[in-house]
Amino acid sequence: MRPPLREAVARALGDPAPRVLGVAVSGGGDSVALLSLLRDMPDLCLHVATVDHGLRAQSRQEAAAVAKLCADWDLPHTTLRWTGWDGAGNLQDAARRARYALLAEWAQGRGIEAVALGHTQDDQAETVLMQLARHAGADGLSGMGRETDKHGVRFLRPCLELRRADLRRHLGEHGIGWAEDPSNDNPEFARIRMRQALPALADAGLDAAALAGLATRMQGVCAALDYTLADALEGRVETLAGALCIPTVAVAALPDALAHRFWRRAIRWVSGGAYGVRQAPLERFAATARAGGKTTLGGCVVESVAQNLWLYREAAAVTDHRAEATGVWDGCWHLDGTAPAGSYIAAMGFNGLKKIHNYRDFGLPRDMCAGLPALWHEGEALHVPVLYAASQSTARLIRRPGIFKLTGL
């Protein structure tokens, strides 16, 4: 009989489990324990990667220690180095985004079916507490899913029902060492403050299992909301030039909770944003939209035109975005074709609209057209690939996060 920990991990991989599995191992106790539990499973080809963010003096040694452990266990290992931190913004968030991007590129280059992460029940509890502190709704309180998709790669969390202490006990029993990241004790980070608060909450009956259980139940609530919302709006949402158009009456008929859910997902779809907007500004945005007003949120504009509500990219949010004449613009549009030397892609802007008068022929809101990508040369707007089919330049929308799981929008 397999040990309980190994059995739980094997079950979490699904049936059938991936045959070629990547494992992200930082050198910390959780990920090292996960690798230990996976390495003897039959019919499983493992590849291991360590992301070295280069933010601490010890990070290179920790990556080397994982490489040595993998060599001892006869497992292929790759160190992925991140050099993109510029010192601005949220460090933990930037590092996490980079980590997923690097791991996805690594997995795709090796034919890896999925990548396993070492998140535990304790991590889930901390996530729920962080979301509670942010006054999150159902999505935030759902915490981390057992499976997620990032950059076209499946990421699995097979330890999400296991406690951190149990994984470390497993390592101790097998004489396997691990590294401790000193930032795990730094209260400057919100997650660490929640981690340090958990023991006192557990004394009051709100332990990691209770918080993780809440996340599981909220995931079920979210699935039900998605189903209801998809049914209510089936065939009502139209996509045009990267924007969404929906009858005003269709949104007005939704209860507030479903309307908020629609707008949250719609804003992510239009903006290509990695995260949803906060609840309080979302409620104000939804109320303005319901009243037929015009407002902005998350780099998007909602505007009432005739009997429809339009949601489109805010021109001011993309004013400084510029790309090569062939390439990706605003993270959402892929442009291709031929163009004069020195040409570039930038937002049409209101000045550009003055140069291309017949944009009105398309019946689109004026402010929406100002936020579309145009081909520019020597300060002149030559062409709007999104609107005009022409030989010199074409544009297609890059895959974005779906609004409704059932519709594929």
C-alpha cells in the first residue's frame, strides 16, 4: 500500500495522470517533498526546473542544490534565470508572473504535458485570508485551483490538500534536506503576515483546513454562477474589433451579483489583464453602466450607444504603447504584413481619427476607434488593420482569458 502522502499526490494528478510531468522545485521544503513523492511513481517521466530569480545571494546555491539532488535521483534538471526585475512595483507579484512565464516556455520546449507546483493547504489558507482582507468576492475566496492554465500550459497543485508540516515530516523521515527562504519570515509581505496570524486563528477554530474548505466550497459556488450567467447571456454578447457589445436590457435583467461577475470577466477579456478588478470600484462601474452612463475601469470604457452597452479598450490606457510594425501590440493584438521602413504600431488616438475620416462607416463608438492599433509612419496614421482588410498589414486578436467557461468567449 502506498503511503498516505504519496497516495494523495497520485490521486491529485488525475486519471489518467500526465505521462510527462514537469516539477517546479525551488529548493524549499514543499517542492522538494513533492518531488520526493513523485519520483518513484510508475509510468511517470519527470523533468525538474528551478527558477532562480537572482534576488538573494543564496538563490544560485539553492538552485545548484536542487540540481545536485536531481542528479543523485537521476532526474533531468534545468535552472531558469530571471533577470527582468527593475526595482519598480510589487516584487512578489512580478516574480510570480515571471516564474509562470519561464516555466511555461520551458515546458513547451520539452513536450511536457503539465507542470506540478508545491502549493499546500497552508498556502491555500493564506491566500483566502489575503482575499478576505481585500474584501474579495466569490472568485477571490475560491483561492487557488487544483489546476490552472498559464501561457497555454497546465499547472497542477497535487499537494493542495496536504499540510506543510506533514511534507516536512516526510523529508525528515527520509533524511532529505531543503532550503529555508528568509523572506518567508518577512512581515513586509502580506502573505507572511497572514501566515504568522494563522496559529492564533487556529486557536479560535479557524484553522488552515477550515479556510481551505471555504475555498473549495466557493469554487463550487463560482461554477454555479458561471453556469447561470452563461445561460442568461447565451447568444447576447457580440465581439467586434476587440470590444464587447451587449443589449442594455440583457445586463439590466441580471441580479447585481451576476452583473458584477459579467463585468469583471468582460474587463479582463477586453484589457487582457492578468487579474480581476477590485470589488468596490467594480460595483460603481456596474451601477453606472446599468444607468446608461459612461465610465472607465481597468483600462476599459463602458458606453451606452442606442440600445446597447459597449465595452472597449480605453484610449488613454494605450497612449504610450508602441510596437514594431509586425509584432504584438498591447499584449492583445498580433500584427503582420509589410510596411514602410520605420513604421510602427501605436494607438490611433484622437489625432489619428482626424486623418482617417471614414472610420464612422463601421458604426463603432468614436472613443473605441481611438484605442485601436494603427500603422504609423513619420507621424502619419496610414492604416487601421483591425478595421480595414489591406495587403500591407493585418491584425488578429490573441487568445484571451474566457469570460464564461461554457461559451468559450
